[in-house]
Amino acid sequence: MSLAPPTVEEVRVLARDLGLSLGDEEIEIYRRLLLGSLGAFGALDDAPSALPPIPAGRRWWEPTKAENPYGAWYVRCEIRTRDDGPLAGMRFAAKDNVMIAGLPLLNGSAILEGYVAEMDATIVTRLLDAGAVLLGKAHCEQLCLSGGSHTNVRGPVHNPRRRGRTSGGSSSGAAALVAAGEVELAIGGDQGGSIRIPASFCGLVGMKPTWGLVPYTGIVPIEPSLDHTGPITAGVRDNARMLGVIAGPDGIDVRCSGVPAGDYVGALEGGVAGLRVALLREGFAVPGTQAPVAAAVRIAADRLAALGAHVEEVSIPEHLTAGVAALPLLVQGMYRTALCDGGQGMGRPDLYAPGLHERMSRWREHAAGFSPILKLVTMAAHLVESRAGSRYYALAANQAWRLRAAYDRALAGGDVLLLPTTPMVAPPIPAADAPIEEQFQRASEPTANTIPFDVTHHPAISVPCGEVDGLPVGMMLVGRHWEEATLYRTAYAYEQG
């Protein structure tokens, strides 16, 4: 694209929109000065790209309905770069907010219909280099904003454990494909629970690592302070193996702290004898908690005690008011990053996809098709911003430190917090013409226990711990920052015990 020189009338309108009071002579002066400024912008159109070339020979296709019974696949492919390595031959799917150069990226939204990714995400490169085989892109929720699996523009994703039930969101397709046995590994993303919720609803293991452990380079964000990516697998060992491959700084994502990958597989056999497990009382009392779910998680805690862990209940009252920090960060952060700032945000020395920015700048053309939860977030953020700017984002960011300190105090006297991942088992997928309130509820209700730890950046893993009426229940274990190995050790002992 090219930037045409501004007319006098365009500068007049521009000044008025910005609250600038300019006379006719000043308008002409600034019009001439703008010509010079815009020249630097225009020169970038002809500058060499800093992005690596798209690998040749990558082929993809959209599966037929018969090949896609749960609606989980977006596009299929078969990409491998080596036949050996720690994950040799293991099949994986990437959530469709993850860039794979040369393959389409929809991110669940009509805004990006026809967009082709311009780079490989760091973690995709790492998985391929470890010998894993990429089988395709997994559908996700509309701009990744839903805890249910009904907001993708192409239709709902069904839970393989029971058709007609949600698979959870926003990593809806990723979890469904693992649960269906079509892949062993899947990349998920988590800003409010989007790895752990689908893992809970589909009976899988989902790890949200410490913020900054796994690079987010090449993944479409929601809000940089909440963005996490991590593994979804059927079992704990494969989850640990996968995290060991994708963790560690990549030299691009400044959110990475420099902490390297740990020996997560080596930690598995440590057992839980002497481990201090704290049942988070408030985690069993969030709105919508189903009594059989809470009971199943308490039985799981008893099992850990029988294996030698010291289990006792703790209270963190701040857990029930975590939304005070979480919602303003998510609402205003997403509005700015995903919509106003081109889908990737600004201000970080990142690797950007210019084509994505161009597409996302036209989001208003597709806003009528937004899901109810996305419409609400967009309206709320615009309203708050028009009245108070970013004041409440700043207040929420400061509250996040208070919330983090509350969990840290509890973790100082215990090694692991334990609570239900989701308050309920997988609810029904709402009909396409369901009331707005029902669609919103299904998108938001699973997040009460998960979203606080996106705000505080603590690692958290969901592990299946039973069933209610044939539907899986998830137990969530939360640890100190960078102590994923302790979570794997605890989860594996429970799984094997």
C-alpha cells in the first residue's frame, strides 16, 4: 500500500478531530510538513522485509465434514523438518492464533478470512526441530475471547467426550483433537483459562506456565501482560516433555525473563511424600460451583494425602474478588491490543506481521458479527476509555501486584495450591439463536478459578480427577513462579497413584 499526500481539507478535518485549533495558513504549513513525515513511512513499503522467507513446499487443505466430526480442525497439513529428536514422530496441532508461515490464520474471526501467516511462531519451530509432526491448525474462539466453544465464525467445536457439550475455550479445537486421539500434543493459549478450561472439560492435562517462560513470538495476543502459551496433552509425561521443548527465551520476546527450560520429565518420579498441598477454600465457593465437582476435587486431594502429601485448607479471600484486577486488564488490554493496535499491539521490540496489522485495522467492517462476549468487551472498553482514558487499566495493573502477593503468602507456607479448575463439568453448547445472555454466560462462566493466575502469572496445571455423569472434572494445581517441575511432580504422582 502507499500513503497518498494529504489534501488541505483532510488536514482541516484531522486537526478538528484531534482538538487542534489551526488557521488556514497553519493548515497549509502543516500539510507541507506532513508530506516530509509521510515520506519516511512510505519508504518502508519498498524496504527489504525483516521476516524470514516462507519455507517452500508447504501444502494445506481444509478438511471435509466427514474428516472433521467435532469441528475442531481449521486447516490440515503435514509438516516435519526431522525424523529424530525428543518428540520424534509425535503429532501436534497448533491453536489457530499461532502463526505457521504459508498457512491461513483465522483466529476464529471473519476479520482474518483469507489471511496467510507471515512467519512461524518460535514454539512451532521448536516442536518441529524436536521431531514432532504438525498435522494442522485447530479452531479457536473468536479472537480467543471465550471460555466456551461456540463463538468461532465457522461454527462450534464439540466435546469428543459428549457431542453437543462444549469442549471449552478458547483453545477449543486444540483440546478436542487431543481428546479425540487425532494428535498427541497441542499448543494452547491462556489469558483467562483458555488452556486449563478445555483441558478440564475434555479430561486432559493442560499447563499454563509462568508468564514469560515460553516465548509468545509469532502468536496473536490478547493483552501482553496476560498472554501465556503452553501444552495440552492426554497425560502428564507428554505434557512435561512438550514444555521442556518449547520453554526458554528466544531472544525476541522481551516478556521472557531469561529462565531456561527445566528438567520437567526428570522431576516426575519425585513423588509427593512431604509435599505441602493447600486446598484453597475460596476455590470451592466461586459462583456456579457444582457440588459433585467440588466433591470430586476433594476426593482427589485425599488421594494425594494417601500418597504422603500434607494436605490442609487455606483461605485467600482475595481469590473471590480477583475480577477487580482481571477484568479491566482483559477488557481494556484486549480492546487496545487486538483491535485498536492491529492485533499485535505496539511498543515491544517484537517480530511483527504487517499483513495482520493491516487486516485487523478493518475490524469495524466485521463488528456486527462479533460474538456477544466480544461485543460487550468492545463496548465496555470504548465506553471506559472515552470517559476515563486508561486510568482503570493502571489501577487494575497495580491491584494485580496485591493479588499476586496474596497467593505468594499462601505458597510460602505450602508448595502447591489445589482447587477445581472449572466450577462445573462441560455445559451444553448454546444454540446459534440462543438468547444473548445465555451465549454470554456459556462464554464467561468457566473462568472464575482460572483467570486470577493469568493476572498473577503463577504456573497452573489442570489434571483430570474424576467424572460427574460421565463428564470429566479437572483439578487445578498452582505453584510458585518458575516451579513447573513441582506441579508436574504432583500431577504425575496423582495420575499414577
